[in-house]
Amino acid sequence: MISLSTAFRGFLIAAFLTTVSVAESASDKKPAITVIAGGLPIILTAPHGGGAAIPGVPERKGDGVTRFNPKADTNTDILTEKLADALEQKLGKRPYVVIARFHRKYIDANRRPEDAFESPEAKATYDEYHAAIAAACKEVTARWGRGVVLDIHGQAAQPGVVLRGTQNGKTVAHLLKQSGREAVYGETSLFGELAKQGFAIFPAVGSSEPESPNYSGGHTVGLHGSSSGGTIDAIQLELGTRYRDAKSIGDGAEKIASAITAFAKNYLPSETQKPTDAAKPAGKIAVGVYLDKGAGPSVNDLLRALAKFEQVAVTKLTAEQIRSGGLAGLDILMQPGGSGGTQGRNLDEPGREKIRNFVREGGGYIGICAGAYLASAQYPWSLNLLDAKVIDTQHWNRGIGTVDIELTPAGREILRTPNQKFPIHYAQGPLLAPAGRPEIEDYEEMATFKTEIAKNGAPEGVMVGTTAIARGRFGQGRVICFSPHPEMTEGLEEFVQNAIDYVNRKRAGK
């Protein structure tokens, strides 16, 4: 057998998976596994449709295996191929495809290894099947930030029904977190869209009823889905025999593709998003502003302030666009006020890593209030761009009002003002102090708090003297963080413009 694990190393699927028959038996050259590289964040898998023998591997006996089933899921391999073709027609590109061509009586690829095969000679084929899926998941994550595995099965218990299998939501934990219950159970979910195409669905669309115990999702969706973290969700589709017979399989594939297309347009990233520099006006500074979950009302003040700066071209970005390459071509990213924790969790680790790479390669970062929390090295959802910890996190909601700050010489130089003290709007921004992280360059104070707000049980005397504005470097990029809000303070909007001028550096290699 060809070793797929070697071929996939270093994300080489695109170069390696140019032929359909990747894994072959040494004797008869019949394909054991079909693997096709894709251009969509969709991975189709089919473990039980094959009919080929595996040389040297005897049929399983099922001793000690619960719910032993050596029968093939008739036509699921053919359906998966037709489904891939139909998706290419509708979306312009093919999904990733991994199909087991070997018969289930030799290996049950949807079981854990101890239950999947009995002969040691079967292990290599079993491992290659799941290595192919894992490699596709890695590439989808790298290219789009997230995606979905659709595991195609057949069942005869309810011939006219499609059964949902997500281990009762566990294998789509990321999708639920990202988009809510509607994305999994509602009318715009995959199964909601299937219902619109005329398929009978169980559990019913919108229902909170548990999934069928015998078809709630097997090893494939459990292993490759988001139940243990990550951003690849996995769904098992158990198609009744009525949808897989020779007469209806073509029409069924077309309708399933229509449902997947509608679902993808609502909930999956699109590779059609173009780098922002293509539309960047000549001579402008391309500034991206995060406008998604966790961005508070102050983002509107920020956008109004930016609109006054003639040299700035603004692009509004969602978390998904950041994960999908939306920082390409930008000069600066700005994370506004709101909730740093919500922003960080909504970006998820792939999005946070995109931002870190952007700054590391020379992009600028400006964080205001929540954006400063986000840039710190304090929390699990932090970006770790600024070597700063947050003082008195217990009393983060210390109040809103006007405080006085005092600029350091560096602050006066960067913000281009001879004045030293300013009143400024404060809305529960972080009280920053050096974190002492050896892997991050120490930050420099640009301003400290001279007065304080100590409401809601916050102790007095803590806020004064802590860092109000800081600058730092991360890789080749520059970072400025404001704990208070210059964009919400009359007369201080130019602090934002001057911060932009300071962090604006062309990315490495651009």
C-alpha cells in the first residue's frame, strides 16, 4: 500500500491527490481508497460503500464486537461521487472526497481500531483512510479557518428518512458556538435545507429530540469533528434506501447538493473573498476594523473618526473573514471597544493566529479598550501581542466616566502633542502592567492614569499609575493599545490618526 501519512506530511495534499486512486493493493491495482483534493471547505467521506477485497485480509467474524455489521451501505460510494460532481456544478469547485473502496466485511472504517478490523494486515489500510480525512481537515483549516466533514451512510431501518448524526451536538460543537442552534437544528441548517428539498428528516427540523441511538454518529465524526476542539465540524448523514436506489440516486445527489450549497452559503467560509488590497485606493492606508461579536457601540465612534482621515481606507471585517484570509493586503487591524473575551473567543484560535501572523510579518495593530484586553498576554483568548498583564481583573467593571491621563515623552512624540495631561473617556478598559513574558518584547508606556474610577466594589488607589496607553513590537509589526477611548473624546480623535501613522508599516515582502 502507498503510505498516505508520508504523502500528506506538510500539507501536500494538493500536489499528491491529483489522481483518484491513491491507495492501491499491490496485486491487482484496484483502488482501496479514493482521495480527491478539493477547493471548498467541505469534506465528503463514505466508509461503507465499497466492495473490494483487501489482499491478505480475511473477512471479519465480529467476535466480541457490539452491533457487528459486515454489510455494505449500498450505493453510498456512487452517491458520494455524484454529490461531489453536483457540488462542483453549483459552487464552481469540488469538495474534498475520501471514499473507502474496500468492503465493510474486511474493515469497518467507521469504528475504533479495536472494533474495525481483526487482521494486523488491515491496519495500514484503516490508518490510511483516516489519515486522508485528517490531512484534508488540516488543509481546510489552513485555507479557510474552518469547515465541515459530511460522512455519508445508508440505513434500511427507515427507508424514506434521513437521520441526523452529530452525537447529539458534540461533533458540531464549534458550529453551535459560532452560529447557534439554528445552524444545526433550524430551518437554515443542513437538515433544514434537506427538508426543503423534500427529504424526511429525523429528528424533525427544529426538534430538541435526541438523535436515533443507533445512528447518532460513529467514529469518523467523533474523531474528526469538533467535539474535542478545533474548527472542523462533522455530520453523519444516514440515508434511507429510498434515496440510494439506482433510479433515484442521481436526483437525490442533486437535491442533497442543493441543500449543502444553501447551508454553505449561510455557515461556511467562501474562497471567493478577495484580498482587500485589490480594492485599496492608491496612496491610502488600508485599515481593517473588526465588526462582529464583541464589538460594542463605540465601534461606530471609531468608524466616524476614521472617516475624517483622508489617507485611510476602511474595511470592515468579521471574524470569519479574518480566519479566511481577509487581512491580506491590509496595513493595520483595529480591534474596537466592547468585550475582549467575546472578540477573542469569536475569532477562535485560527483567527487569533491569523492576527498574530499578520502583525509578526509587519502589519500594524491598534486595540482600544476591549481591543487592548485582547492584545494582552493575560487570558486564554488573548492575542499575546503586548507583553502586558491586566491588574485587578476581579473589578474589570470599575465604572465609566472621564479620567485624567499623563503622557510620557514617547507618548507625546507618537501622538504629536506638546501637552502632557488630558481628560479622556474611560469605559472599563484594562489596567495594564508589564507581564514579563520573555518571548514578547517589553512594551513602553505612552501614558499612565492620573485619576481613577472605582465603582462597583473596585478598591480605590489601584488604577492610578497603571498604564493607560502602551506601544510595543511583535515580530516586524507595531502595536498600540489604548485602555481609554480617544475616539469618544472630543478633541482627541487625532490620537487615533497619529497611532495609525505610527503602526503603519508595510508587511514583510510587500
